[in-house]
Amino acid sequence: MEAVSWTVLGLESSCDDTAAAIVRLYATGKVEVLANAVQSQNAAHAPFGGVVPEIAARAHAERMDGLVAQVMEAADLRFDALDAIAATAGPGLIGGVMAALMTAKGLALGTGKPLIAVNHLEGHALSARLSAPVAFPYLLLLVSGGHTQLLIVEDIGQITRLGSTLDDAAGEAFDKTAKIMGLGFPGGPAVERLARQASAPERFTLPVMLAKDKSCDFSFAGLKTAVKRAYDALENPSDADKADLAAATQNAIARHLAQRTARAMAIFKDRFPNLTEPLPLIVAGGVAANSAIRTRLTDLAREEGFTLIAPPHEYCTDNAAMIALAGAERLKRGLTDPLTAPARARWPLDEAAALATPKTGAGRKGPKA
Ligand code: AMP
Ligand code: MG
């Protein structure tokens, strides 16, 4: 008899969130999140104004098994009720990635269940389906602390990357801005809070990134330099100064994201001329929590015949439910991995696009994501 559902334990530890979740995918396409737990490490990284890889790796290793026990208990399941164990196998900070992947390998070996090595970006690409039945294909803007990408998602393993950041991720742009102004970590929420008090953001002129570049790529490094210069030029910056600069930065980031997304929308429409409007634009990643960015994207979507879909916050930021769902979708298609599956610091979802545009987030060892 064909399976009517797939129940998968998912583990995630590729950046600074340790997470475990259990998801059940039905043959009908219905998705049930049976348990979902995340432990953020914000307090551990806050003194440094950014994620410290060694601190993250140690914290993941300490917490991973406890989180597994927690979600098994919350779902009231025994290991024999699971159909597979999935874990993020990359891309990410390698010491962290190993924590989830090695735990998953141990559990797979001990229980005899198959292992599924999931690409973290594929998890984000599917996250909207944890809370609502969104049909393929859709356009996805992924804006997190580690990634900024525009993707066309057609199916599992069929994801086309239209653009990616050449340097920092959008979340890093917020975090670095906050660090320059001494606002604490994570920077995004702090910058947004302060920006709400701005009265004259237009007094700061910040650069339009990649103004002459016709691609869907992103760049935030120049913005960071400009913010630093503007901040250093202020003598004894007042709260009002900081609020105006925070709002100017937030506006510059929102404008850049919207401008590149508009381009990706045109490509999506060309690729799928027979789809009925409104077309789906999904925004995921921690930065998607930002209301100024959401408003901007909502307006753009309305103008261009799209509808903006944002997963609930718990599925927007790093989580293991999306990894479990990607695992279940893979299991459904018979895609499992051997226990030799490697942890990968670099693992582009769309290998062909990553190799064709190596300027995008590339290093000596090849493209990261
Ligand atoms: P993630 O990598 O998906 O876990 O998301 C974390 C990133 O999202 C960090 O860089 C945060 O600064 C950023 N972030 C979280 N909330 C907001 C917000 N309200 N506005 C802008 N960025 C945010
Ligand atoms: Mg995170």
C-alpha cells in the first residue's frame, strides 16, 4: 500500500538558532506541524554585535539532543513513529551545520530510519507551505541574516536562482547599521523601532546600490560604509539624529529589495505567461518581519499583479519545521541520503546559476549559496 503520510523529524543549526521539529505531510498535500522548538542564541552573540561561529557551534552541540527530546515529547511520539530524520546539511557555518547533521546521522543509525540531508535554502523556499497551501510555481524573496536571494520555486529540486547578494545579506546590513550606532544585536528590530521615531530621514543621502546593474543581484557593503561615514560625521549624535539615520538606512534597504524584486517579477511573468494574476510572491527570512519592507513589497505586488505572502514569523526565521517539511517532500519522492552525506559550508541551491555568475557571493572555494 502507498504511504498516505510521511512523518519527519527535522533538525537545524546552520547559523545561530538551534531547532528541532516534527512535521507530517499527507499525500493530499496537507501539512501538519506536530512540534516545533527553537532556541535562539541572541544573548550569547549580543556582546559581539554579530554571530561568532565558535560560540554558535558549541551552543548547538550542547542543546541539540535536548531539543530532540523536547519535540518528541511535545508530539507524543516514539522514534518508531517517524518515517525519516532530516537535517540541514548546509550551507552555513560549518561547526554549527555539523551539530544537526551528526545528531541526525546518529538517530538514523540507531533507529534504522532513512537520513535526509536538506539544503537550508530549500527549507526556506518551502516555509510558506507550513501554514498555507501555496501552489508551485512561485517567486521567492529570501531575506535573512545569512542570505539574500530571489528564486523561482517550481518543485523540489527545481529552483532557479535569479539573483543573490554580492557581499552582505540584508539582515547583516541591519545588524551592521545597529552596531555602528550602538543599538545592540540583533540589529533589525532595533533599527526598525528607532526608525519609527524619525522626523527627517531625507536629510541623509545614502547610495542607490547597483544603480547601473541590470541583474537581480543585491549589494549592501557600500551602504554600510555610507552609514558609517554619515554617523561619524555627526557630533554627539542625538536620539533624533540616530532615528533619522535608522529610517534613512531602512528606506535604502527597502528600496533596493523592491527594485530587484520588480525585475524578478518581470522574469517570472515572462517564464509563466499563462498563470492567472495575482501571482504569488513569497517573502521569507528574518528581515521579512520588517513592516516598512513589507509595506513596500505589498505596494509593489499590487502594482505588478502579484500578491505578497509572508509565512508567520516563527516560520520566516530559521526553524526546523521547514527542514522537516523539505525532508518529507524528499522522502515522498524517494530521495534519501547515505550516512556519508557531508556537512557543506557552501551549497548553492541552483548550482548552474551559481557557477554562471561566480561574482555572487563567491570565494576561492566557489559559490556559497
Ligand atoms: P534569520 O537569519 O532568518 O534567522 O533572521 C535574522 C536576521 O533578521 C537578523 O539579521 C536580524 O537583524 C533580521 N531581522 C529580524 N527582525 C527584523 C526587522 N524587524 N527588521 C529588519 N531586520 C530584521
Ligand atoms: Mg537566525
